[in-house]
Amino acid sequence: MVIVILGFHSIFTTYGTWLPNEPRGSWSTFVASWELYRFGKATTVSTTRSLANQPYDRNTKIQMQRVLKHPPVRLTGDQARTAAMAFAQTPYTLHALAICPIMFTWSSALHDETYGARSGISNRNRHGHCENVAGTRLVRRGRIADGMCI
């Protein structure tokens, strides 16, 4: 049986809103900050289901966010527009784009003419490319500090 993927859905969280050692779990395998590591090692999970509704200690999360190099990013309307314009300039066909203060999500078909399923570009690479394009544009336009992630 051949499985054909017709499209995919990506979710990007902004800097500091979902940490690698988040008590609810994360898809990270490493905590790069010693200050953050004191709260524990990466809480790697293998599920593809959302963990957002899992209970957690909000006070611990706030303490974790306080040791970050930058404050957590909450996109303003102008930052959200900048990210959306950057996505529009990628070679992918976007069928939906939702940008919220702490994340953005988009859906794309894999059968677009130039970058279709036969192009060899994986969903992970598309996700990374779009994240990089949006982050670069936000930095260039002075919307976020250089070195911060979206």
C-alpha cells in the first residue's frame, strides 16, 4: 500500500513560550542553557499529539522563563504581519495561516508545482525554512533582537 501525503500542518512557537525541559514534555533533546538546565534535563516525548492541555506548575514555568537571555516573545500585530509577509515570499503554497501572540500555524499542500512531493524537500525542512525566513525578516526589520528565535 502506498501512502500519499497531500499536505501538512506546522506549528511554530515563539522564543521562551515552550521550553526544552517543559514539565508537559517537549520534542527537544538538549537544554542549551545552564541556567535553564537547573530546572531539569530535556523532557523529550515521542508523541505527535498536542501536550498543551497537560497540567503543569505555572509558577515553575514563570521561574524558568525568568532565567532566559531574553524575555519570551509575544508577537505584536506588526511582528505578526512581518512574519506573514515573509511566509508569503517562500516558494510554498500556503492554504491557511494563523498568527497568534505566542505561536503561528500554517497548512500547505505538498503538490504545488515547484516544491511538490517529488522535490525531495521534507516537511521538517520546509518547516525550518519558513521559520528561518520569518525570523530573519523580523530581525532585519528591527521587530525582534538579533539572536532571539521566533
